[in-house]
Amino acid sequence: MVKKLATVTVAVIWLTLICAIAVYIAIPWLPSLSVFSGFTYYVPTLICLYVGGAGAIWLVIEFLRIMTTVRRETPFVYRNVSSLKHIAVCCAICIAALTFIEFFDFSLT
């Protein structure tokens, strides 16, 4: 049962990775949608989206590595510890990107 659930989870993570890469490729067209109030300046918005998108893709890849070892029924390996550390860094990168765009103000006053 655990192996089947792990296989389904790996498939969902692969689908998530493919969608994340597709969105990453579409980033130049996203600021024109204005879905977030912080997206008022084009270049800072692109910086935020590219940095956050790279962090999100890296995060999904690390999840995939963890779930691959779970599917093989060997979850307690050092590689998973490294992946968890990388996931924490990815979360910090995404938070930094969102904080940047939220508090970015182009004016000098």
C-alpha cells in the first residue's frame, strides 16, 4: 500500500514539476496579468518571479528525490537529510523574493 501511494505521489510531483517549468517559461507574460498588487514595476517583478520560480522548481526536484527513496523503501538515507536542508533554503529564497516585491518602492523619497 505504501509503495502504491509513493508511486502516485511521485507521479503527482512529476506533473507539478512539468507545470512549474511551463509557468517558469511563461514568466515574461505574467506581469501583464496583474494578479498581485506588488507587480507594478516590470523589471523588479521579473526578478521576483524568476528567483521565486527557480526556488520553487528546485523545491519540487528535492521533493522528488525524497519520494524516490521512499518508493524504494529506503527513506532514511543521508541524501534525504540534504534534500530537507535544500528545501529549507528554497523556502527562504521564495520568501525573500516575495518580501522584495512586497516592499520594493521605485521612488527615492
